[in-house]
Amino acid sequence: MIRDYLRQIYRNALPLLYARSQFKLFLKAGLGDIELRMLALASATDYFSNFVRAIPIRAPFGKSIVVIAPHQDDEAIGCGGALALQASSGNAPSIVVLQDGADGCEELGFTRQGMMEMRNEESRRAAAVIAASPVFLNHPVLADDGAQIAELAEVLIERKADAVFIPFALDGHRDHRTANYILAGALRKISWNVRVFGYEVWGMCIPNVVLIIDDVIETKTEMLRCFTFANSALDYVNSTLGLNMFHSRMLGAGTCRYAERFFELPREEYIELAGRIRAAEPSAPANGR
């Protein structure tokens, strides 16, 4: 009995230790040597899954989690399953949408205000599926300046956040990376540890944790369907569910059908990561969606 128990501890602990040591090795060696574009390409092609072994996690992820969405719909695409599981655990999640989502409004026949309100309403409907209510900061352009950093820090402090979900720092969309720089600045203004989970929207993350979402896949699907505007351009429902189905392979045959993957870091290491990526960022105007 004791031998079997020790063997079980070893099987459970080894992947955890392996995953943690490998992503720390990546932070120390990889970012200093690889140009940002090549690093993002390696992430998008799932290259790092050969070196970082993802470990299963379960909800709740903290007593007070904040999901940061650069645009309306990112929250459902990247971590709708995590949101639903957090809500069902009895620890209500908070959702913060940074940008107004109204870029290109004139070409589509909207005023900026009208398009923002339309997209915010879709995000409200999606959040209502899990009895949540988003906060909209409605920035026309995202920038890691003092005002936007202070505003997000105020949200994190008010909610006493102990876990934050945000698009993966190497995501291909510039706004998604800028959101990470804003978050890193906000986290410098708080003193307690926060778990930061990078979620997938426009590319793969470097997965060191994986979440089974079979029990809430219908809830996530309902949330995704609320974004009529986004789905009229791209089918986020089927593409997202297909990605989540593809990720089930990480846990072995028969373990699950759908999974979300994240790159988790504690606060100080996340700040270091965001800072290194920010330093490698080419100068270019931000783009919205």
C-alpha cells in the first residue's frame, strides 16, 4: 500500500516539477536569444510543447479571478470554459474589456459609439450566460501608458484579484500583446502574488497547464454564439471548439473531449516575461479588431 501510494505521488509530482523547471528555463534562456517574430512563430506552431509538459488544473483558480479581454469576444474564445467552471465553483469571475472594439466602424456603416455599444451588448449577453457582468474601459487605442495602467490596477485592487487571465503574451495580435504590457504595469502596483494565465486567441500558447472543459462545453458554445458581429466575419464557434477538441490530445485517449491550454506564471515572473517581450517589440501603431 505504501509503495503504491509513493508511486502515485511520484507520477503526479514529476510532471509538475518538470513543467515548472522547463518554463523557468525558457524564461531565462529563450527570450534573451530569440527575436520576437521568431519566438511568436515558434509558439504559433506549438514548437514549445516538445519542451514544456502541461499539467492538469481544476477550478476554482482563485477566490477572485479577473479575465482581461482586449476586445469583446476574446474572453469567450480563450477561456470561456475556465470562466464557466470558475462561476460554477461558487467564486464569481470578473471580466474586464479594454478596447472599445470599434475600429473600422465607418467602413461598416457604424458610428464609433454605435459599434462600441453593439459589441459591448454582445459581451454582456455572453457574460450573462454565467451570471457575470463585464466592466468596459472603452479605450479607442490600447497603450501601456500611465492612465491605462492605473485604471487596470484600480480594478485589480478593488477586486483583490488573485488570478488573472489574459491573451498569451506572444499572441500574434498587437493589441493582445499591448494588453500584457498594461497588465504588467498594473501588477507592479500591487504587493500580493497573482497567478497569471495566458490564454489562446490568435495563436498557440506555450502550455504548461491544461484544463478539461467537457462539463461546460455547451455553456462555452452558448457564450461564443452571443458574438453575432464577430461570427459574421469568422466562425469563432466552430474554430474555437475545434481547437479545444484538438487540445484534448494532451491528456491521453479517453480522458476528455475538450480542453483549454494556458501558460501560467506567478506575478513577478510574468512581469519579467512581459518586460522582455516589450523590449523586443518593433515600433508600430496599435491595431484593433
